Amino acid sequence: MKKNIGKALALYPVPLIVVGSMVDGKPNWTLVAHAGTVAHSHLMLSMVQNHHTNKGIKETKKVSINVVDESWLKEADYMGVISGNKVDKSAAFAYTIGENGAPLIDEAKVSIECTLVNTLELDGFDNFICRIEATYANETILNDAGKIDYHKFKPVLFEFPTYEYFVTGEKVGDCARMNPRQK
């Protein structure tokens, strides 16, 4: 029997990302776990309004989503501990400016460059709707078809409210091909 556990956020774990934007001509980074797909061409970032990075996203309309894996988890985690309002985070990572103008973390095996198209303010959060302009992936994690191979790339996942990190696991099935009635 199911028990009502209240108004709990239960869509976890989710990919852990470091969001980058240019603020006053320098890159700024922040750790974000509240992000997701909107349609097949857009992403949404839900970020507390007082993040320094939000200023850059709003001003430049350019943002990067850098997917964290275990190789740089400690550095990524630190971006959620310190505030860009108090500390200059521009030198935290080696970076490259993408074709659309957003700072991309060199160490990230997957970076997504986006343009801000809409903002929804809700309960102290800026919810940024961003159009995907380009996705960059390290060649070492691509399959023969040029797609990301999640057997090779293991993004870190964040679980809330315990604030724990996990990595992706093993394959458990094939989408849309598991029902024996399908032909």
C-alpha cells in the first residue's frame, strides 16, 4: 500500500550540471541539479534567483550546461559551495568560448550551449527556458554512429533531499521493445 508522504519532490536522481555564463566579461559557474528537457529542442534550468550566474544569463542570453562526471566531481561540487557574488570563480576551470558565445568547461565530456528564450519566476527561482544551439561531446564517449554512449559516459546524478551523488548504472531494458505483445 502506498503512503502519502506530502508534497515531496520525487523526480530524483537527476543529472548534475555546472552552468556557465559570462558575467561582466568573465565566466561564472554554479552547480545546478534542477534542470530538464523541454520538448526536444530546449532545456530548462531552475536556479535560485540570487545566483550570480543568473545575472549573466539574463544579460547575455548565452548559457552553457556542462554535464558532470566523476573525474571532476570535486571541482564541480565546490561551485555549489561558494558564491560568485563573493568570490571570483572565473579561473575555476579551463574553458573555451563556444560558437554561440557561452563558456564551455574543457574538462566536461559533454557541454550544451544554449540561448535564453524565456524566463519564468516562481517561488524565488528563475526558470530559464533555453534553446539548444550546439552540443559538444568528447570523442572518447561517442559510439560508432557519433552519439553519446552512456556505457562509456557515466554522468553523476544528484539525489534530493539526501544531497548524495550517484553515477548511472547498468542497462535494464530497451525502450519501446520490452512488451512481449509488440511485434
